[in-house]
Amino acid sequence: QEQLVQSGGGTAQAGDSLRLSCAASGRTFSLYTVGWFRQTPGKEREFVGFINWSGDSTTYADSRKGRFTISRNNAENTVDLQMDNLQPEDSGIYYCAARPRSLVGNSAVPGRYHSWGPGTQVTVSS
């Protein structure tokens, strides 16, 4: 399993941008699909988006399309989540997660992932 370390996040005003990063300690990060999820108090982790192993395919939750962008740099073992035009409803703890690219199944489902980052808080005020 990959060990994932997250950075970025913090507080923002509505309309601002934030960038989250997810770094992996292993040398095989390019073999993993990486997803981003958001969790708010009392609720389950919610799908934000994911990127395939090569970075040439991304999928987003409808609420994030056009505002969030996931990219990756396999040479540096990093995946970034660029969040633009943030809104208060985007607040929460954001987690990155990795699953082997060879696995079948829906990459929008949290239970499909084997490795998780520690999470980072994003707070957006109006």
C-alpha cells in the first residue's frame, strides 16, 4: 500500500481558490488510480473526483465539474486537486485515496480504495 501525505487546504472566502496536494511515498504511484473525497460532520465520505493512473482521464462529481481539477505528476508521485470558485458548501475534510489501477469497480466509491491520506480541512466562508 502507498503511504499518502496531504498538504494544502485552509480557509478561503467564497469565490477563492485553494490547491490540495497528495504525495505518495512509494515508487509505484503511477500504478494507482487516485481519488479525492470530502467528509463533513455526521456524514459519509462523498466523492469529489478521481484521476486514472496516467493522468489522461478524470471524473468529477457533478457539483464539482468546471470548478475542480485533478492533475498528477507521476515522476514526483503527486496528485493535486485545484479548487476554484469555492463555495461554503465545499467546506469539509478532504481526503486523497489510492487504489491499484488493475482493480475493477467504481472508483467513485470510497470502499474501493486501499490507501488513504490523513485528510486536510477546507473551510469556505461566505
